[in-house]
Amino acid sequence: MAEIDIGMGKSARRAYGLDELVLLPGRRTRDADLVDLSWQIDAYRLELPFLASAMDSVTSPATAVAVGQLGGLAVLDLEGLWTRHDDADALLSELSGLPRSTRVG
């Protein structure tokens, strides 16, 4: 794959967004044992091509642990509810119980 010069002596490989990809069925079936879905960030190798977003509504500490055990990467929002409050579950339960008219959004 061609390298792209990004300046200051550094280069990168071309990446593609989801809107640039098309997956079509083929005539051949791949053996699951021959397919490698792993990926790498610097020295960290991950077995599952999955990255959970750093948003309180997406990734809880329990979710981060489960994703990590499966081989993916989950990121906690260090400014979010899970890291700022001792009992975020109780706070989230309270917020979800508010009447719809008082909710923002």
C-alpha cells in the first residue's frame, strides 16, 4: 500500500471510511480459521476489530471490561459520570426516571 507523506518526516497509509466501502458476496466461502481480524495501535495488538466510544451512554466500566476480554478496545470518558461519581448507576437510574418533559433533547 502506498505511503502518504504527512510532514515532519512522518508517513501514513491511506485509510477508508465506511462510505467508501462496499461489501459484496463472493462465490467462495472463507474458512474462519484462515481469517485474521486483528489490528494494532503502536505496540498494542487487539484481536477484535471493535472500538467502543468514550461516551457514558455507550461505555460503562463493565462494558469496557467485557469488550477488553473479547479482544476489542473500549474507552471511558474521563470527564463523564462513571469517573466523577462513586455510584454512577444510581445517578443514571435517577436520570432515567425523570419525566420526559424535564429531559433535555
